[in-house]
Amino acid sequence: MFSTKPTRTIAIAATALVLAGGSYGIVSAASGGSARTANVASSSATTAKVVPFRRGEPTPSKVVGVVPPNWSPGSGTVVGGSIASRATAAAVAAFPGGKVDRVVAVEDGDYNVHIIGVNWPHHVFLNGEFMVIGAE
């Protein structure tokens, strides 16, 4: 049997990262910072809910925040190690309920976290500081 202690530790750390990131995004928006971060930080409270998988139900088509402009499914370079761990923790904290299949580096230093086991979102996008910037 596997212990749930590492999972609990990761979930607590991810929650702290998301809370810190959301605060940073709100402060950044108030001071004229990045519009990408501010957009998701201000709307994450109402949009960060997964749509559970139910056999036979269509997958909703919605985009929240920012999707990197030249991104397409299957593009990018799969990453591992601490980068994948940090990206996974941030994505799961923002959108709990699915399982991370892989983490991919996309252009401009952003990351795509591919989530399975839910109807939405399948892709969570993070910037280089591991802050959620969008989902689809």
C-alpha cells in the first residue's frame, strides 16, 4: 500500500503556492503588472472547478484565462523532475479532481499540465513562475 503522507504534503504545498500566486497576481494587477496573471488571479475563485468525467456526456468547450498563442495539443517538450513536480502541484491545487498525465514546456517559458480523468480542464497553463494563467 502507498502512504498518503507525500500526497497530503504536496497538496498543502500546492495550496500555499496558489494562494501566494493569487496574491501576487492581484497585487501585480493593482500596480500595472502582467495582464496575463491578473486575468486568472481575479477570476480563479469562480472558474477553478473541474467538470467530472461522466461516460456519455460531452466535454464542455471553454477556455479560461490565457492559452499560449501558438500552442496546439501534442506540441512542446515533456519535462520531468522538480519542474514537473512544481507545475503539477500548482495545477492540481487550482483544479483538483483529476490526474496529471504529463507536463510539457511550451514556448515563452510557459508550461502545459495535461490532466486526465475529468471532462474539463484537460490542459492547465502555467507561466515560468508556476502560476496558473489559463485552462481549456
